[in-house]
Amino acid sequence: MLKEEYGCKYVLNSSSEGFFEEYQALAKELSATVLIECVGGDLTGQLMERMPSRSTMLFYGCLSEKPVAQIDPLLFIGRAYTLEGFILGKFL
């Protein structure tokens, strides 16, 4: 729908079987080093693990209503990741 109706070039479906592989390949292709994340739960750690080294994740919500989970602390040391909170009101 998003590709056909709105002409979006990149669309990922988090419920598809190959989502994480597609996500990781796209991040590499686009040299993406920033992820804006609002779901929380296990997804946060799973996405972070697949980001390129020296990436930053901006966390601004918790739609899953579950605590952020599955983040390996060694990723912050070995891959120089950064995790930041983001509040739109303070940004504005």
C-alpha cells in the first residue's frame, strides 16, 4: 500500500519473516547510523543489535507498554552505540 499508493521507496514490515535481515541490509545500504524508536520491549534491543557501529538510537515512546529489553551492554563498549531519550517539547 505505501509503495503503490504513496510512492514510498523504502517500506519494512516488522511482522514479516525476514524483517530483521531486511532492516539490517537497508541500514547498511543507506549508511544509516540513527534510529528513532518508539515501540520498546524486546524490539528495541533487537533493532539496536543490528545497527552499524557508532550508531545512535533515539528512544521517544513505548507503544508496546513493555520496558526496553534485550540490550546487550557490550554493544555500547564494542560498537560504540549511543542510546538517548528524545522529548519533542524540549527539542522545540
